[in-house]
Amino acid sequence: MPKIAIKTLSEADISRLIEMAWEDRTPFDAIEKSFGLSEPQVIQLMRHELKRGSFELWRKRVTGRATKHVALRSKLVERAYCPTQYKNK
């Protein structure tokens, strides 16, 4: 998937992207596959969209977190999200 500009994302896409970035089990690779944004682009978007304190809290959470980087994850984890995350109504 080609890289896309952050400005081309809809409000709904930005909201979902932020939700995915906050989730502990969603790696940056899954965000890139879904939205075409690299990790630095996601960081840039989060810096722009979140309040400063929220951004700093998020950066502390994701920095070095193995679940946010596929290369650091256990080979036993084959999914990008928790099985109970998307519940059928």
C-alpha cells in the first residue's frame, strides 16, 4: 500500500487510527497496512491530534513496547488485536 498524506484522512479514519494507536496489542505495522502511515507519521498525527499531556502519556506507553512492533513480538502472537475486541452485535 502506498504512503498516504495525513491530510487525506477523514475524521472517522483519524479517530480509528488514534484508537488503534492507543491499543496495546495493535502494532504499528497493522496501522501502516490499514492506513498507509509509517510509525513516524503515526507519531506526527498523534502529536497533532492529542493534547500535549495525552501525547506524552501515549509515547511513554508505546516506546519500546514489544506488542507495538511486530519484530519484537513473540512468534506465538499471530493477530493484531484481542479476539474479544470486535464484538458482534
